[in-house]
Amino acid sequence: MKPQIQNNFKTMNSISKTMKKFQLVTLIAVCIGFTSCSSDDDKATPMLEIASETISNLYAPQTGGQGQPVSGAFVKFDFATGQTTTSDENWDIAFRGTSIIVNGGTTLGTIDEPNRTAEAAVYIASGTMASVTDVDASLFLQDAATGYAITSGSDNGWYNYAGEPSHLITPIPGKILVFKTHAGLYAKVEIVSYYENAPANPNAFVDGTPYYTFNYVYQPNSDVTTF
């Protein structure tokens, strides 16, 4: 073989080997990258299941009223545990009489009212539990020294007071309470009844009050604003 041809052959053979090495290194890098991505995907935190529950006969009495100072401990509720709590910090909403407060903002200054320690908030949406599927963060309100975010009084917030002769307190149909929790998650609530055992036809003179029955849906996943 002539020297020039031999040199060309060696050069081509060297180039071929270099290309094969490059292809092998590239293939290894791609495989490592794919494995790494697969590993990251496998380690992704799974979505938690949305909780849908009913709370029955949550007793939240008050004293006073009728021109007298209102007092009595608020009954605090935590959506994450689905239970009432006596914690000063880990609560989302609280009940006393017809008042419902949130763990965000400031107190109205009533007797026995708990301090707000977090950034919980609420708004009232029109619809049903099934139709209210998204959170509108622009609507959230917190309690203030001038009034609660869920306004008190008949037809102002969650309930209607019938007055004489029945004196019934009944939830306003189509009003869904949407909450931001003390941990920055979300829940929605439908008040079902204010009377013990949630009778279909309550009698204000016979059935015990205030015994809240309510349905709620809790979204336990961070940064998720749908139910």
C-alpha cells in the first residue's frame, strides 16, 4: 500500500474510532439523564386526597345578647384534622352563637374572643357545593375591629332570622363559605342546620341551639385552588 493511501486510511480509521467513542459517551449521557429524570418523577410528592366530610351537632353556645354583652368561648375548628381544637394557633374558623370567625385579621373586641394568630380568610360564594369548584383569592376578607368577615345579622351573612312567630334561624340557600386556612390551604363549607340533630322542620321553641351541622370540602394540597 502506497504511503499516502496508508496515511489516509489510518486517519479515517482514527476519525471513525473517535466518532464511535463520542457516540458512546453521548448515549451514556442520555441514559443517565433519562434515569435521573425518571428517578425525579418517581420521587415526586403524590397529591393528597381531597377531604369531604359532614360535622354534626357542633355545640357553640354564647351568653348575653338582647342588649347585654355577648360572651362565651368560641369553639375552634381545624380543617386539616377535621376536629375542634383548643389550640391558640392551629385553628381556621370558630363558632359562637350565630357568629363565625376566621383566624386572620383582628378581634372585634368582644368578651372571650380569641386573638387572630394567622392569615386565614373567607368569602361567601353563590352556588352549591358542587358548583363552587375554584377559589377566587381576590375576594378573601379577614375579621376586623369594625366587623367580622362573615357579617352578622339576618340576611347579611350565612343565615336568615325569621322573627315572630317562628323565631327560626336558617341557613340562606345557595351561600357557600370559602376559606383560606391558617396554613394557606383552602376549604369550602355549607351550613346545613343551626338546630340539634338538623331536623328537616326545626322548631325554635323545642329544638336545641346552637348545634351546627355543616358539610365541608378541604383541599390539602399546597398551591391548589380547585376542589
